[in-house]
Amino acid sequence: MSPYLLTRTLPEDATDAALRADVLRGLTRSPKSLPPKWFYDARGSELFEEITALDEYYPTRAEREILLARAPEIAVATGARTLVELGSGSSEKTRHLLDALPLLRGYVPVDVSESALTGAADALLAERPDLQVHALIADFTKDMELPAMPGPLLIAFLGGTIGNLLPDERAEFLTAVRALLAPGDALLLGTDLVKDESVLVRAYDDASGVTAAFNKNVLAVVDRELGADFDPADFDHVARWDREQQWIEMRLRARRDLTVKIPELDLVVTFEAGEELRTEVSAKFTQERVRTELAGAGMKLTNWWTDEAGRFALSLATAV
């Protein structure tokens, strides 16, 4: 089995520094907010895996359906020799692409979690000993340099994660991805699609309460890492569809007047009864919106695939 390379582009204390900065900024602004990336400690990752298996939560199944059906077409359209995956996690979904890309020689998973990268690399190389794996510990929302790997490149950003970025952040991100593309390279983008409000809200507020536990887990992360005294029982989970912005918002609503102490930040935060803390935005898209946002970043939409029910889309784009 060939060894893999692991390159760290983030300082060892980058995660701790980012959490401190996000909590300080988010809890001292009005309205209050926290970024969704802090859901995903070990417990949060377990809860999200449970969410993906829920009847109400369709995106994971819908995207997998497209990958299984369209991976051969993606291979033909791209001729990719290196697959770069942003926010790779366990690289589970990526296997459908790896299996379908006959010319593939290299895989570059990019994630902030070293443990996720090493676990995925070990598992992939046990199955594919000839694959060149160069893992990057990096934040894909920041300036990023890719290692030298054989082209053409296929950069994959799956799971609808782009919807967690606000419009200005999406524009900045897509522009940065465009800068990584040479002639012949492509971006494979996963986007959840606009649909009936009731379907969307149920996907983020399931009957069994798993998503509520996932949402409240961000408070447990702040408690553990920054010594805060949040009590998740003091908050209700809220999922709301914003028709104007075309996104789902997840929020935590204070059940009563609260004072929360965060000793590591020397910060005291007050909540009024009914006040909401936004923890996630999940934008939904139409084909035209995807086309427009890609064009704004200097890319052209070349292929568009949806699942049979038209709930989710994978799109392929190249540099203009």
C-alpha cells in the first residue's frame, strides 16, 4: 500500500482561535449567531449521521442517487486524473466518484479535521493501494493552494454545504475556486433545490428530535471548550423557511430570560425570553441561480443532473 502525504496549512491552535473569535463576534452582535461548523464535534458528527438516515432528511439520499446514476457521465465529461474534495470528512460519498473515474491517479481530501483525513486516507488506501493521496488540513473558505497533482482536476464540493455560506461568502468562495481551475479542470457542486416549504421545514425539524439535539449540541461545544454555562434545556429548536432569501434558518430560542457566562472569553451574555440565536443558514437553489452565481465567479455551467424527484442537483462547471 502506498503511503499518503498529509500537509497542514492551519496552525495547531487554529481551531481553538477560530472558535473563540466566532463565539465572541457572534454572541456580542445583534441578532446573535454562531457558524454551523461548530456543530461537528464527535457527538455532533454522530447526530448528523443519524439525521442523514431520517425519513424527513432527503438531501443525502438524493445526492447519492445522482452520484450512483451519473458518475460515469461525470467521468466522461471531466477525464479527471485528480479528484479534490473540499470538506471531505469521511470521504464516504467520494467512493462513488473514485470507482467511476478510470483515469484517476490522485485524491486530495481537504478538511479541518486531521483525524477525519487520516481515517479516510487509511480506509481508501486499503481499498485502492495505487491511489496517490495528498490530504490537506485546511479551511476551504480561506485562501488555499493545492499540491501539484496530475491534471485535469475535478474539484468536488458536495452535500449542499455551499448553502451554509451567505451570498457574499458564496461569491468569495466560488471566485477562490475559479482561481484554482486550469483549462480542462472542472467543479462538481452539490446544491439542494427550492421546493415546498413543508418538505424543507420537516427536513430540519424532524419528528424524533434528532435535529433539535444536533442544533443544541453547539451549546455543549461552547460549554466544553470555553467553560461556558449554557444549559441546552433553556432553548427550543426552531427551523424557519425564509421565502425572500430562499433559505432555511435554524435557530435556538431562549425559553426565559437568561445570563450565560463564558469565562474563557471573560464574557457575559444575556438573552431575553423568546430571543433567538441563529446557528445555521441553508440556502436552496434553482438552476438559474446556480448558473448566475457560477457566472459571477467566472465559471460556466456545463452539466446539470438531479435525482428523479428533482429535490437535489449536481452541477458541473468549467472556467470561462
